[in-house]
Amino acid sequence: MTLTELRYIVAVAREKHFGRAAEACFVSQPTLSVAIKKLEEELDLKLFERGASEVSVTPLGEAIVRQAQSVLEQAAAIKEIAKRGKDPLNGALRLGIIYTIGPYLLPELVKHAIEMTPQMPLMLQENFTVKLLDMLRTGELDCAIMAEPFPDTGLAIAPLYDEPFVVAVPKAHPLAQRKRISADELKKETMLLLGTGHCFRDHVLEVCPEFARFSSDAEGIRKSFEGSSLETIKHMVASGMGVTVVPQLSMPRDPQPHVAYIPFEDPVPTRRVVLAWRRSFTRYEAIAALRNAVYACALDGVQRLTA
């Protein structure tokens, strides 16, 4: 068996489709199919079940794909060790980031990364937490910036900062004149939420659990609306459709004409933002450099964590 064949089976397991896997590996589908058939014959077992619309991995195939991924990582580590002898920061770093952090951290983070480590360009992927975890597991990403909690996947984790939540209300709303707001006061309001899949939606529902029930019945449309992004929801707040909860870094630095941002009363709800990477990833200096670039950002209103 060859490393190329192992790359092919990992790609098919990830894409669940031979054609897409071939495209991802930059080969023709017949080339990929013949190589996988050869490997199956060598191992004397079937790795994949070919369905009408999707390819699934057999139970034993899943264990082999995991081992193949590990072998590929170890092979890549040999090249990384060689690079580290010359310049440990040389080469791109593939960074994932969740939707509710990316727009507010990346512009400044990328600027500092270019200034501090120009030889280490960032290749960015913005996605949901679940997808980023999967991409870390399969080696498509080197590291990811996410908010806890998320499933324990055996990743190495470094805390970056604790970020408080604030309430966004229309300027004409009675709450806009308050200096602080309690979570209980939001129970009677029309709450605007992110759609399913966003981890920040779950964070808001922890603060205001009474809105969770509106996600599954028709009556809820009068109490709870869903948006695709925090920016969309802010525009909905500005138009007077309701109130919402947002993370501190998403709050505009300049006063807004139609939206007021009010802090919570103690205890203030927060989320912990962390940097996660596979324990087998060998570019420790790259991880440290990325953390330094994060700490070089303004991060107004958050508590930096350097432990």
C-alpha cells in the first residue's frame, strides 16, 4: 500500500462520493477507483459501500480510515520536522474559525499575523463548530478558534479570552435607557436568535432558556425569530423587530443611531474562546505565534487568558 492510496480512502470517507474525492485529490475518478480497489484487494476486505447517491464507510473501513489519517499525519510530520530545522514558522497555517468570531477578530488578527510572521500566511476557513472539529480530525485544518463547550475530541486546547455578552435593543425601546439589564427582564421581549447550528445560539438559550421552546412550535414566531448571522440580526433589532444578545467583540466601537448595547447585570454571561489543534500537530512555534497575534489585537472589553 502507498501513501497515495491512503490519501484516496481518507478523501472518499470525507466526501462520501468518489467523484468529489477524485477532484479533491486532483486525479481522475477511474484512477482513484482503481487505486482503492487495489487496496481493498490487498487488504482482502471492503472499505466502502457504494450506494445510489452516497458512499458509506464499512465498520472495519472506519478503523482503517482513522489509521490511514494517522499515518498521513505522521508522514507530514517528517516534512514539518525538516522545515523546523530551517524556519519553524515557514509555511501556511490552516486556521478555522466560527461564524460568530470571524468577522470581529479576523481583520485585526490577519493584519498582526502578516506583520509578525509574514512567512506564515493564514489559510482561513469560516464554519460551524461541528464542521471545524471534523476538519481538524481529518487533517484539513491545523487549528481552529472556537467557543467552549464542544465535544471532547482529544484536542490540545489553549484559552484565548473570556468574552462577555451584551444586550442589543432598539434605540426607542424602554430598555435602551438602562445602564444594565438582567436576563429575567428579557423573558417578555421578542428575542431574535441565530439559526440552528450556531453555537452562540446555544449560549443565548443558556442565558434565556425560556426561548428554547419557541424553536419547535408555530406559536414561537411571535416570540422568537431566527437569522443567519449576527449582522442580519442587528439590522432586525435596528428596525424595531425585537432584542438580541451578542458577544462583546461584535459590538460596534462607535455609537449606533438605531441600536443601543446594554451590559448584563452580574453575574454577566460569558463565553470562553479557545484555540484548538490536534495533539499530533508538530508546529508548536506556529501555534504560539498565532496566539501572540491574537493577543496583539485590541480585544476591547474581554478578559485575556494567557495560561
